[in-house]
Amino acid sequence: MRRGPSSLIGALLAGALLVTGCGATTDVVPPRQSAAPASVVATPATVRPPAIPRGAQRVEVAWVSDGDTVAVRALRRGVLAVGALESVRLLEIDTPESKDPDLPVECFALRATQATERLLPRGSVAWVVADRELRDRYDRALLYVWNADGVFVNLRLVRRGYARAVLFRPNDRYIDLMRSAEAAARRAGKGLWSAC
């Protein structure tokens, strides 16, 4: 019996599949490689923010001064004195200025303050962690802050476009993460990147 060209091609393809094993139903991922596409692995939006670190100090939020400054009272021993009211400057971020009496309120400053108030409501519990240097020249504590839901507040403000990433030397523990989040927020035109 004579075969036509289409049946011959079909037979050759079927044979090739059997020889190469392409008809197998299991996927093999080479070791040390992710099955996810590179764009998913590398984007800051999909990078899991750091969890509350061990040794973080539990505090109560007294109030929010502006987008990057809050007042807290330490509830347990740690870098801050227990019971003392402390002004905390969130590390590695900068929000538009709203409290300087010599300057007008900057674009997006009030929205940044409101975002921080939503993340750190008055009376809520939060956790703080220091880096290498604890105080700035105004005697504010320089800290990373996680809220009661475990949200890394410093990073969330940058990711949502309420703050810029700023290095406060020598405190640089999360600066690469912050800069990556800022770049993504800029590209997406989030928050102040589209409003100002």
C-alpha cells in the first residue's frame, strides 16, 4: 500500500516524538533555575517583603507627624527606652514635606501622611528595628517599622509611590529593595510619580 505525503509526515513526527521523549507528561526543570519567567522573578512587586525580624521591639503608635515620621512608645525592651515617647524617622525613605514652617506643603505630602496614618493608626501596635546608626542630628530614632499586620511600612510607602528611596548612611540594610521599589513605582506612575 502506497502512502501519501501527509501520512508519511505524520508517521515521521510520531517517531520523532517517541525518540526524543517530547510526549512525556512530566516537566523537568533544570537544577537551580526557577520555573517562573524571569520577569516574574525579578520584579519588586513580586519580591516578598522582609518579615518582622527576630528581636524587633514592640511599640505603640502615639501619632503620625508626617509621611516619614511617627511618634511611638516602646512596650518592651529594645533599642528604645520602655515607656518613653520617641520620634521615629522611617529609614531609607523620604516623603514630601508637610511640616516645615519655612516651606509650603509639597505636592503629595498630605496624601503620604494619610497613607502612613492608615498603615500605623494611633494606638496600634508596631515593631521597630534599628540599623547601624540609631539617631539622626535631630535626635530622632532611625528605624524600620512593621505594622500590626506585618506590613513593612517603609517599603509599602515606596512601592505605592508615597515616598522616595533615600540612603541614610551608614544605614543601608534594605536600600537595594527600596531603590528597586521606587523604580517600579516610577515606571507605573504610582502616587507622587504621576501627581507631581
